[in-house]
Amino acid sequence: MKAVQISSYGENEVLEIKENASQPSLKKGQILVENYAASINAIDWKLRAGYLQKMTSVSLPITLGGDFAGKVSQVGEGVSEFKIGDEVYGQAIILNGGSGSIAEFLAANSTNSALKPKTVSFEEAAALPLAGVSALQALEEHIKLKNGQKILIHGGAGGVGSLAIQLAKSIGAYIVTTVKTQDMGFVKNLGADEAIDYKTQKFEEHLKEVDAVFDTVGGEVTDRSFPVLKKGGVIVSMLGQPNQELAQRYEVIAIGQGTQTDTTHLNHLAKLVDSGKIKAQVDKVFYLEQTREAFKYQEEIHPKGKVVIKIKE
Ligand SMILES: NC(=O)c1ccc[n+]([C@@H]2O[C@H](COP(=O)([O-])OP(=O)(O)OC[C@H]3O[C@@H](n4cnc5c(N)ncnc54)[C@H](OP(=O)(O)O)[C@@H]3O)[C@@H](O)[C@H]2O)c1
């Protein structure tokens, strides 16, 4: 089968398009998926670059990619929730025990898979798992966002941010988001009430007393967000544990989120999609053979929403 693998860490030159990679074998609790589409997340290029070596013990070569959408072609021992032919989506990154999703076939833990949303294509479904679950876990479970509340979403044009804006809108929140100049129109169309151009303005000079901050950018942006929150407000960061001293000083709750792409969250995400509340924003679709270009687009140009790899027609 075709698969995109790496045998060493580095820039995009290390990506190898293998024509005859071996089909993954199933471990207990896994399904084999004939893959129709994958999408790229920041973690995929961080893994390729070798940034995650200290946190993980994978041995190369590996197949890259995590998000997938396809059809079940084999069911492993101990799996009763899926049958051959089911249309599924989920996460099969090597770091969670999957076999990697930029490949014609993949092994995924059944616990990281779910029936795909019925109303969208495989490409749109593949754009959803990690970004969509990140948005819903942050807004619904950590922030518990309510109708009428004001939320600041950093990085509103990204994969996670573009879904978070739509979810916040469906809840009835007032949304302020930070983006670069070229992305202002994109986020307004998704439902943002205000967009702040982070290249020319300081968000903290325009905002105060917000109920929540959802931070998909990290670094100094996280620290600069504390003063805009009201007392008792919540900040959730996708990039590690926020500074707890600042949380105490400003009397807010600060959470570092580790997204759980499990079946329960994926089922809930599929319902949000099928009810029309959120829609994956697919900026560009590449073929498997173009994965280097796709990674370059993701890392250097930055899509509005998501980059998808189409694997099967
Ligand atoms: N903890 C977890 O479990 C978990 C799960 C999923 C994702 N993540 C992390 O969350 C982050 C976001 O993920 P993603 O998939 O949404 O990434 P993404 O698609 O690259 O989106 C990030 C967005 O932020 C924008 N940006 C950069 N600097 C900014 C700034 N100072 N202010 C406002 N926007 C800025 C980027 O565009 P421009 O630079 O072009 O403006 C881009 O649109 C990644 O670092 C990812 O690794 C963590």
C-alpha cells in the first residue's frame, strides 16, 4: 500500500512516499480502515521535526498523520462496536497506538474511532477529529460556555479556532478573535462578532472583563490574556499548562488542555456537524503524493481552517 513515512526526523525532505509499505497488523481492540482521507494537524509536523522525541518512545520508520476518515475493512479481537463497511473517522496517530493516517490502510484503536458524520464527505470528516474535539472539550467541558457570555478566541483562523468560533456562535456567545489581517473576513463569516488584527493591535488594550479565553496560540499570548478576564473567568490553553501564579493573581481558573479524541467525544462532534452547528473549513486538498507540499502549506502559509490529504476517490 501507499504510505507517507519518515525514517529520520527533519524538514519536509525526510517525508518518503512509499509505494509498497506493508499493511498494518491489528492489535487487540483495533480496527483496520481503508482510508479515504487524512488531515494535517500541528502535532504531525512537530512529530516529523523530532520535537516530540523526549515525550515519546517511537522507533522509526513511522507513518505520519493522525486524523482519518474511511471504511472499516477488518475488525480486531475484542471490538464489537464496529463492523466491516462502517464509515468511520477518528485519530490513528502513532503516539496513541495507531499506525498513522497518511496511508491507504491504517490501524486505529476502536476507542479513538466513531461512525463518521453522515452529512459530510470523507474529506470534511477527516478535517474534524483533533481540531473539533479540541474545540468542544474546551468550550463545553472546561469553559462551560453559556449564551450571552463573552469569549476571546486566539488564533480564530486555525484548525481549532475556526471550529471554536462556530461552536461558540451556536451556544450564543459574543465572540472576539485574534487573527492576521488577511484572515479578518474569514472569521467574521464564521460568526466572530469582533476580529482583532494581532499584527497591528494589542488585544489587551481593547478588551476587559471577558468571561473566557480559548488560547490556541500559546507563549506570551497566554500570559497577556490574564488581565482581560473577569474575576472567576476561565482560560484554556492548547499549548501547555498556563502560569498558575498569574491565575491566582487575577483570580481566574487556568487550564492546560490535553485533547481526548475518544469515541464519546467523536460521537458528540458528529452530532454537532450533522445538526449543522459546525462545519470543517477545508482550505486546500492535496493528494497523498503531494504530502510534502501539504505540510509546507500547513507550516509556512497557514491555511484558513484545515489542510486535507485525499487518499481514495
Ligand atoms: N493540547 C492538545 O491536546 C492539542 C490538540 C490540538 C492542537 N493543539 C495545539 O494547538 C495549536 C493550534 O492548533 P491548530 O490545529 O488550530 O493550529 P493551526 O491550524 O496552525 O492554527 C493556529 C492559528 O494561529 C494563528 N496565529 C499564530 N500566531 C498568532 C497570534 N499571535 N495571535 C493570533 N493568531 C495567531 C495562525 O495563523 P498565522 O500565523 O498565519 O496568523 C493559525 O491560523 C497548535 O499548536 C497545536 O499543536 C494541542
